Amino acid sequence: MELNKEQKEAIEKTEGKISVVAGPGSGKTRVLIERVLNLIKMGKPQSKILLITFTNKVREEIIERLFNEIGENDVKIHTFHSFASEIIKKYFKEINVNKNLKILDEDDLKLLILESQYALISENEIFKNESIDIDEFIKSGLYKNKLSLKSVFTKKLVDKFNLLKSENNYSTYDDLIESLFLILKKVKLRNQIVKTIDYLMIDECQDLNEEQYVIVELLEKSGLKNIFMVGDLDQSIYAWRGARPNLFLNFYNNSYQIKLKNNYRSHKDIIEIAKKLISFNDDRIHIDYAAKAEHKEGSVQILDHVNNDMQSKYISEEILNIFKKGEKPNDIAILFRMNYQAKTIVNELIINKIYYKIYNEKEFYAKKEIKDVISLLKILNDDSDLISWRRTIDNLIKLSLDDNLYIYRLKEKNFKDKIELLFLNKEEDEAQIFKKFLNIINDLQKNQSLNYLEKTLLLLKELKYKKLVFHNNNEIIDNVDLFLAEVKSSIMRKISLDEFLLNLGLGNNDKDDEKCIKLMSIHSAKGLEFNQVFILNVNQGIIPHKHSIETSDISEERRLMYVGITRAKKHLYLNYTTDKEKSIFLDEI
């Protein structure tokens, strides 16, 4: 496809501070790649071109496309964290850190906090009755900010944690950014870094947080003149992650401005309702998008259903009709705002023998409850998976610090007898829970007639897991149910447990991907596109979410709806149920 006037300008204007507002389907990624290629064609040193993306997925995509165009090259393609890591390796001596940093994942972090607590109590008996909720300690980020702590114990614990972290050369992702700041605050070092960068390009700048923006400001302060930012305030949906869209707006107001006005993705009817919807937001950069997609047909349907069951039944039947017209399954997506919305639709898809694949963001699989269920799956599949045993036992039984450390240090494969020793002096209720767990596991492992989902569901039921571990928390249970629906899909498609778990680690790809329609949250759908898009439950309290209604700020929810709408290329189905109030967003379009 030939480049339009605005795309050419964004590619060819190389000098100075430049902001590009790039809406859905406007060819943003292509512009970034073509701009890099143009700089190389102009004779600019490849090693002095730095492009920063927000996800490894986009980074890898750009690296691959550049390689396909010019082969091996020296262009620097980074996320903020990988950029920080590269700078630290070069200047580690100046800030007194080890260049071979080992990044802690959540499980590593938990173990290190345990070790810190154990060491602290061993050194000072006055703390022997003190304890913390480690999961909450990590979630809240209390281990990062000693000044916010009130008790002497937690302050001493953070000191010990930092000492052990330093001694073992561990680092968190937050540490990477902090170390980068330490380097950039040294004018001499910052000047040296800037000499290695002639052109800085940053993607998805509406998602910048304050720390990331300050990094750019510091580089500019030392003479970096050519800064190219691409973003779209209308697609800013990550305030809960710390994104501050006003930062991109500030840069935009003080830069040369380019607007990519053409949408090459969606049918004109879809673009029109998207424009109407987002016009109700004040905090935006106005662009009057033009439809340039060459779709011969397209439509927007607003559909009411009596309840969720009827909604699911209609969508499943409509998908079967779409199949008859020759549409490929992987060009169809069902989007939802809340995880629990997927429950009913999954059952209908199974009844109609429609293969589906649930796509979740990386953060979903990092949730504690999902890791807990994955651990159960692994135990049922492999009796020697010690890591999964450790996690599960820690969930089931109230363990002392010594007990926790004992379990975490076990390495033998024949460890069951050693674990059972822990419970000889436990209260009867606790001992009974563990014995029951072992008995259920042994019975299920022997049962060859059940698949791994059926075994897991029985285990959850028999142990009353949702009450015992998840404390009947609705949000947690919704997440678990969504994950189990994903497991159900793999069973339906005759995928083994080993393959299913491997696919999770590889980012949701599997051999049957093309045979499956896609189910995902609207957040997960950002950056994707489909010929047919169904959005579930466009009802007040769902989208916009009830919390945003209570706070009288639905602007981000409107942006989220906008993102969902603009995933559709040809046909968009907006569904709501009449047993609940219709979303205000449907009135706005």
C-alpha cells in the first residue's frame, strides 16, 4: 500500500521534536519501521538509532520486520527495561552495582522475603512473634519504600531484604529503572549516553508513566535533539498501571505535530460510531478520521437480549452462520469487559462445537490464583514437580517460617515423606487437610478415565478450594473460572496438558490457533484487529464499570469502549441484556 502524505511526512521529517498522533488502523508500526529504514538510507549510523516499545511482543515484531528488510543491523530496539539493563551493564561501576544482575520473578521475591524474615528473627529474638502477609507485602510494594513503613519489624525486614538482595546480586524490574536514574543523574555519564543516540523514537506514548517521561527529559537536557513520539490519547487505557496520558499531551504541545488521519482498518460505519463515542471525551487531541479501508461490506449492529443465556445463544448461532459464509475462525473475536462474562458464552460455544481460544494479557497468568491452579494441574500431571508442591502446601496449611523455609529448600524427588514430617505436630484440622489432599492426589493420579481438567475440578471441589484458599472472593473466582474455561478449550481440541502448559509459556500460541475464534478482554485486544467483533454486555455498570460511575469519571472507560469498537474491520456486534440498564455509551453512538 502506498504511503499517504502524513505518513511520508512522519517518515521523512527526521530532525527535532516530533509528535505523531496515530489512531487505530493508521499504519503506526509501518511508519516507525519505514522511518528507521529512511534514516539508514540517509546514511545515519544504525547504532545511534534507538526505538523504544512498551512490550516485548512489539519489540520482537519490529526486530523481525527490520531483519526481513535489511538483514543483520545495529539498530537499537528496546523496551524501557531492556534499555535500562544495557546502560547498567556499561556503567555499573559508576553506581556500584554488579553488571550481571539476576532479575527476581514473583516466586524468587517471595522466597527472598522469607529468607530475610528468617535471618532477622534468628538475629533478634524480640521479633520471634512478628510476621507479615508476604503476598500483600509484595502486592503493595512495601518492600520498596522503607519510609512508608510504620513498625520497627517491617523496617528492619526491608533492611535485611535489601542486604540479602545486594549480597546475592538480585534485582527487580523497578531496580533497573532506579539504577538507570542514578546513572542519568550524573551529568558526565548522561552526556556520554546521549552521544550514542542521534535519534530516539518511542511507541505508544500515551502509556508513558512519570518515570519513563523523566528519562526522556534527562536525555533531552543533555542535548538529545531528535525525539520522535507516537501515541493516541483516545487509546489510553492503562491508568491503573501508572500511565499518564497528559505527559504525551505536554510533549505534543511543545513539538512539531503530525496527525495520521486515515484509517485503513475499519468499515466507514464502524469509524463513524467510534468518532461519535470518543467525541464525548474532553482530554484528547481531535482528529477527523477518514475511512480508507476497501471493504465492500460492513455493518454495526446493536442487539438486545433478554439475559446472558440468550445473548450467548444468539452469538453462537450467528458465528455458525458466519462460518457458512466462508469466514475463518481466527478472524472472529468475542470481547468482554469483565472476566466473568466469558462463562456463559464458553458453554454455548462448546455445545455448538465451536473451537475457541482465550487470550489473556501476561499479567493474568502472573496472578496468584492462576499460578495456584497451574500448580495443581502440574501436580496431577507430574508427581515430582517440587515447585508446584511447595506452592500448593503453602496455600493449604498455615506454616511457620521454619516450615516454609524447610519446604522451599527441599530438592529430593522422593520428598513426600519429608513433607509429611512437617505435620506431625500440627493441629488436627491442619493435618487432616493435608492428608485429605494427599489421598485425593493419589486417587486422581491413578484414575486413567478422567482428563486433567476433570481431575482438577474434582480436586478443587473435594478440598473446597474456593473457600479454603480463595476465601470465596468473587473476583479471584472469576479469574479462576476464566482460566479453567481456557483449559476446557484445550481439552475440547485434544491438546495434552504438557502442550497446554508449554503454550502458556510461549504466549498463547498453539497448533490449532487458526481453527479457533478468539475470546479476550478489551484490554487484551488492544493492537489487534478482526473481521468480525462481538462485544458482550454493553450494560451500565459493566462498561462503563460501576467504579468509574461512582467516581463520576468514565473517560477512560469510554476510551476502552473506543478501543473495543475499533478492533472491528468489517462487522461489529454490540450486545446488551435487557435485564440490566443499557450502557450510556450506546446512547452516545
